Amino acid sequence: MPITEKTKTKPKAKKKAVTKKIKAGKNLVIVESPAKAKTIEKYLGRNFKVVASVGHIRDLKKSSMSVDIENEYTPQYINIRGKAPLINSLKKEAKAAKAVYLASDPDREGEAIAWHLAHILNLPLEEKNRVVFNEITKDAVKNAFKEPRVIDVDLVDAQQARRILDRLVGYSISPILWKKVKKGLSAGRVQSIALKLIVDRENEINAFVPKEYWSINGEFKKGTKKFTAAFWGVDGKKRALDHNDDVIEVMERLDGPDFKVEKVEKKKRTRNAPLPYTTSSLQQDAANKINFRTRKTMMVAQQLYEGITLGTQGHQGLITYMRTDSTRISPVAQVAAAQYIVDQFGEAYSKHGSKIKNAAGAQDAHEAIRPSNVFNTPDLIAKYLDKDQLRLYTLIWNRFVASQMTAALYDTVKVNLTQNGVIFTANGSQVKFDGYLKIYNDADKNNMLPEMQEGELVKKTALKPEQHFTQPPARYSEATLVKTLEEIGVGRPSTYAPTLETIQKRYYVRLVTKRFEPTELGEIVNTLIVEFFPNIVNTEFTAEMERDLDEVEEGKQRWVSVVDQFYKPFAKELNKAEVEMEKIQIKDEPAGFDCDLCGHPMVIKLGRFGKFYACSNFPDCHNTKAIVKEIGVTCPLCHKGQVIERKTKKNRLFYGCDRYPECEFTSWDKPVGRDCPKSGHYLVEKKVRGGGKQVVCSSDTCDYEEEKQK
């Protein structure tokens, strides 16, 4: 039984009458976004009217499971609350239209929206009314309307199978967590794995035992040219320096400044251009290079996709669709990029005609993320974009153009220096042809070594032994967590951003200095899910399910079979959890002071958004207070209150006076409790590149700054 609902067919006579009545009308096009609607209407001209559905118009009920488990998991849809006026308007427009086209986004979600619209507007599923385009440009849109197709039922089935699976997991596990832990908790397939990854990493960090090791770096000179080399080994074998005694043993073998050049190894190396962006790689680079959160990256990318008004060019979609796991580039875009590259840099820089291989498992439903028009360079359209749009567009444009350029060529040199059997190695490289590095320099800078011949001597000028300790694995950032989820095959481009948002909203994790730390609540939930629902957090199991959904999309599997294979063992786990999961009491911690309203002791409670102070005399007393962190600095504005850490609604840290609203002092930068010797304004601590800090004056007109601290 396909998931698609059967559309009622009207009697022939009645249908003819309707057709005759609406013949004089315009063609109606329904898209998802109002911003997109305006652009597309301009491209299509006066015979088309373009309106927006503003996302989904039908969905499963929020108040219940809305999946009939006994009847082949049939979904029970309702019109989304509050959308009745919009639905009525769409019905009226469709009735008066000459023809109706469904032009929602070119992915599973967009296909499902088109299918829901067809159901509500009573459009036959065999009718070619589905239009898709990967970029919002005049040519792409007009060409798409030349080749409309029927709604892809397999694509719809894949989207709704995922929706049903997520509903079965969330609406089955969440009530158990409410009973056994606390209200307001939730569980989901991808979010549970993301949470487990974060908790497992925290456990690794807590269990980590640092291990001592040493290095010896030497400074050498050949003629007047200086270079560095590092200790490698002794008597032809690589040697680890685990303790200071090992260093002493090596240093005692050395005698005098002369080292012999024992071996010179020269090679030519090629560095290929990076692939164009997928959703995942864009999110990672945006986090690492321009400091964008995952959600912000997708929001700004949506704006660029839907289009910006570029002066006399009018409204233009600037990038292709931003939810993709494909690195494919259309032949037309390749030709345009080649033309730009040859015009700007010459024939030697273009690799036109080379094929880009997709990653294994990529759906390849549409192209990589690229500029719609490569000739719209960031410099050319900068004046039409805001700061965030320009930064992200520049990232996408540079990466795409680089992907169409030739490789960089290097000469590399490795030199072994020896004395009394002690070996030091030096490595150098030089770019011989910059290739794609011309616009996308992601490589190390040249590290040239002086010309050396085997058998000659060089002088040692200094040796520097250093003690080190191994470091625990780093906590996940948004970028590294997305990368890991992609590598293990869990989730898809559209799921990463909402997954990260959900685990933070539920207070399962918190971002501390841009790294995820699990909360006490997150660790409790993870422990229970791992114990009672092992398949939910089994990465291979979940990755296999993603592959099954891909096969549903390709028409190779029935969605009912995929859901059934998951649900039957899952139902047994649910029954076991209902019986065996013990209730967990999250105890309140004493706050150490009394309620200023009723005098009862205050306690620290764990709420949905973190810990807070509350009166132990609840419900008779409802007094609550936020837990604030003082930084040990008196307010520089009122000189009475204490400066405390506060957070915006978007969780961004700032500093304010604890006497607010009496005192309205706020600062994004941390005050240090001293005044500027130059201007008299208060000093603040600013973060600098490389993880350091610098104390500067808070006044914009004062240039005072102290030495940077690591």
C-alpha cells in the first residue's frame, strides 16, 4: 500500500464544465516562500500568478502520535492550525486558474509539500504539474516550466517514512521519560546519537590520563641562511622521547656545532583543489572561517538562494539550493566558470572538463552549492549585500571557482642531518605553480630550505628541548559534530541544524566557549536511552536506516517494510522500558541562603532551560531567581553593583550590572576592574585570533591596548 492518498476523480462532465469556466484565468504557481514568489513572478511574466504556501500546510497532529500502527502505519494528517485562511485563499486561486503548478523546493521536503497541496487542491497525481529548479535565475525558472513532471511519489514516501519513524520514536520514548525523569523531555533518532557522541566524548575527557613526552627542536645555519630541524631518532631508528632522561641521553651524544647532511630527498607534489560545498562542508567552513553558527549559516544561505535585488539586474537568486550532499556541477556552470577563470588568470588555471566524483551515499538529487552566476563576483555585488550575506557568499563563490581550477604544484625537500648517530630532519616546500591557490589559499606558506648537498656540513646554532603532555580529545564544536554525523552516515543535510538546536533547547547540552558539554540532565537521558533503546543510538543501525530511506526514494523498497523492520523490535524495547526503567529523582541542591519573601531555604532546581534558584516552600511561595556568575568586578557605571555574566535570548554571553534595571550597564566584552591610564574609561578583555586575550580601552576613540596574553 503506497503512502500516497487516493485522489477523488470528478465525473467527466463536471470536470469539463470547470475547465471551461477557468480557461480565461492565469496560470497559478505555488512556492514555499513569499520572497521567492515575488522573484519568480517577475521571471514568468503577466500570464502567471505566484503565491506562497509558507511551508507545510498539512502535518501530523501535535497532540497525538497520529500514526495508525495497526493499519500499516498510516499517517493521520490535519490542516495546520492557523492556516485555514491561507488554504481557502489557495483553493479560490486554484479554482480560478488556467493551470496550477507546484514549485516547492527540490528535495524530499519540497516534494511532500507539493503532494499535500495536490491533495488539498484536488489535483490529479497523474497530472504534470510539478516544477523544480535548483537555482532562482530567469533561465533556470523558465526552463523548468518547459518540462513539468508528475509528483514523485517515491520521494514523498521517503520523506514521510522518515517523518513517521521520527514520530514513532519521539512520541513513544518521550512519555516514558516524562514519567521516569521529568516533564518536557524528548528523544529522537538523530538527536539521541548526537547526544551520545557528546556524552561519550566527555567521558573520554574525564578518563584521560596525560602522558609526558619531549621534543628537541634545533636551529641550524648554512652559510648565512637559517633554518629549523626537529629530532627524529638515533642510529637510523625513530626514537620517542618519553622522559627527561631520554633527552639527556640524546644531548650527551652531541658534540660541537657541526652536523653532516646525510640525505637530501626532493619530490614534486600536487595539491588538488577542494570540492565545491555540500550542506555539511559549508556548515563546517562557515563555523571555522567566519564564525557562523549552523543555524545562522542555513538562514543566510536561504536568503542568498531566494534572491537579492542587484540594482539594474533586478532580483536575483545568488546561489543554488543549499540542502544537498552532492558535489556535482552542471555542464553549463562548468563552462561559465572556465570562461571566468581563463579571462582572469589564463588557460593554465582552468581544469574545464574534469569530472568531480560524489561521495559514497550522496543522494545527488541536485548540484553542489555554488553561485548561480559566477560573473557576480563578491566585489561586484558587495554593495547590495549585508555583512553576513557577503561573508557567506564570498565563501561559496571562492570555493566554487577554486574547485574548477587546476592543482597547485610544489617542490618539496626533506633533509636528514646527523651527528654521532643522532638524526634531525628538516622539511621545506615551495609553490612552483599556484593553481587554485590563486583565490583559495588553504595551504601552508612556503618554507624554503637553503640548498644543501649530501656530505656537506651545516652549523647548529641552538637546541631547544621542550616537555609536553598529551591532550585529551577536544569537545565537539557545531562544525566537528556535523562532520562526525556525516562521516558515520547519520542524518541528512536538512537535519543537522535542527538536531543541534533541539539538544540545546532541551538543555541536554550547552555551548561553553563554542564547544558542547553535556548537562546533568543530558547524561541522565543518554544513560536511559543507551540502556533501554540500544538500536536508537547504534550508529550503524541508524546509518543503515538512512540507506533504506534512500532506497525508498529510488523506488527499491516499500516504505511500510522499512518502518515495520524498525518498529517491531522497538515495540519490545518500549514494553521493557515501561516495566523495568526506574524512576529517577533529580534532587534539589541547597542554595545556601533563605528566600527573601517567606524566609524558607532556597534550593537549586533543574528546569527545562537549566538550573535556577527556587523557594523550597513551593507551591505556597513561587519565588525564583536566575543563577548568575559574578566576575569579581564592581560596576564601572554605578560603582555600587557587581558585574555578572548574562545571556541574550540567543544564548550569547554579555556582561551587565546585577542592579539592573536601576543600573543599565552592559558590555559584550569582559570588564577587568581597572581604568584606562590614557582616557580614564574602564578596560575590557577582548579575544584575539589564535585563542589569546588582550586588554584594551572600552572607548572607541581611545587606542590604548596592553600586551596580548596567550
